[in-house]
Amino acid sequence: MEWLKAAVDYGIIGLLVVMSVIAVSIAVERLLVYRNIRLGDFGDKKSLEIELTNKLHIIATIGSNAPYIGLLGTVLGIMLTFYTIGKEGLIDTSKIMTGLALALKATAIGLVVAIPSITFYNFLLRQVKVLIAKWETDNGRKRI
């Protein structure tokens, strides 16, 4: 069952780190786009919305799925702990605590990825709404 420990340590946690990097890089890219966008270049609201909301779904997906991936790591860590208890027959607290610590680490990292991702998503969505409102004000139309 050593492969399970490696799967949680490198697979699950590695995936969460990659997801975090993707979410942060998209958030930074979107902020740069929002700062440099010229609202006057857009003749209609829909094309502006498409440009502004591009890639936001990725951040939302990462934020909503990171806790579940962390939970998967938790379940695998608990399974590793129970397997160790069953195989050894005796309770060796150091082996049990290692499995439980691995499980909790996966949960914590899942939350550390999810919370900022959802925060980025909400912040960026607010920026989108503000830019669309400015476009509507400048163009004298309000379409819903």
C-alpha cells in the first residue's frame, strides 16, 4: 500500500498544486485584461460579455472541485490507515498518525486551493459587472 501513500502525496496534492497555479494565473491574466480593455471597442453587450467572462468558468470549476479532490485524498489516507492497522494487527501509533496526517494534509490543501479560487472568481465577476455597467452607461442602452 505504499503506492497509495505516494498517490496521495504526489498525485492528489500535486494535482491540487497545479490547479492552484492555473487558478492564480488565470485570475492575474483576467485582471490585466480588465485593466487594459477599451469599452468603446465593443459595439454590442454580448461580445463584451464574452470577452470579459472568458476563462472565468475554469476558476469556478477549480474552486468548486478542489475540496472534493482534497476529500478524495482524505479518504485514501484513512484507507491507508485502516489497511496498516489490519495488516499489522497491533496498533502502532506512529504508522496510524502518519496516515491520518496525510489524510488531513490533503483536506487542508484542497481548502487552501478552493477558498482563494472562489474569492478570485467572485472578485472577477464583480469586475465584469462593473465594466458591463460602464459600457451600458456609455452607450445609453440597458439590455438584460
